[in-house]
Amino acid sequence: MKPTVRPSATVEGMRSRWTGAMMTRLDTGATPTGAWCSHHYAARMPTFAQCIDLVDDAARIAEYRRLHERIWPEVAAGLRGLGLCNMRIWISGTRLFMTYDAPEGFDPARDYQRYASQPRVQEWEALMRTFQRRAPAARDGEWWSAMECVFDLDAQA
């Protein structure tokens, strides 16, 4: 049964979504393009969720936070150029959790290559890797680890 599309809940004026996954699509089975969760914004777009760890150093974490208060304009433009929206990064200790919506057919393995080919983005990504370390669940060749949606309240009867 296909889940009903509903807008997400709001928390202190911000839309908050917590499900979505890279390799599971709730309405049609497994695909490499993302997950449909029932609480998308107005347009149905696949939602992706990924995690990574930060180096366990309070000063480095503070600097990572500072850099993300205003990312470089070329990086923001590159992400938007892929059609990504509603990107958020959450933190708990040293674990980062990122969600974003992408256009239908978006394939991170393919489409991030266009983004990563830009010189200023390469500089940003190299800098970010000095703060980050792969999550324990990351697969070979994976930097940010794809997450799987295991619960969607809006899909419940």
C-alpha cells in the first residue's frame, strides 16, 4: 500500500524530518535512488539520510560547527545545482546525521561527481575530511554512511 503524502511536522517553526533512506523505497521496493517517506513537503521527492563521525576533539568540533554557520557560497550553489533541498545536519556528540531531499532519479554515486568536480567544492570537501571520520557502518568506498528507514509514523494505519 502506498503511503499518504502529508507535510512534515513543525518544531519551533522548523520542519523536522527524521526518516528516509538511501537504499529503501517505501512505495515500490528497493532502488538505488532514495526513499519515499510519507511526510515529504509539497512535492514528492526522495529523502536521503546519511551519517558520519567527527574527530573526537572539542576544538575541532567547534570549528566544524563554525564553518557550517555559513558554508562557502560555491558549495551551497553546487548542492542546489544538483536539485538538493531541505538539507540539514544534526549532531549528537561526535555523530553527524544528515538528511536532504533530492529530485526523482537522483543517484548520489553518479550525481555527486558533478558537484565534486568543482574546484572550490573540492577544497571544501578536503577541509571537511580533516574534521570527519567514517562511521563504523560505512561500506568500502563510502565516506558518509547511507542509512535505512526503519520506521515512518505517517505510514502507520
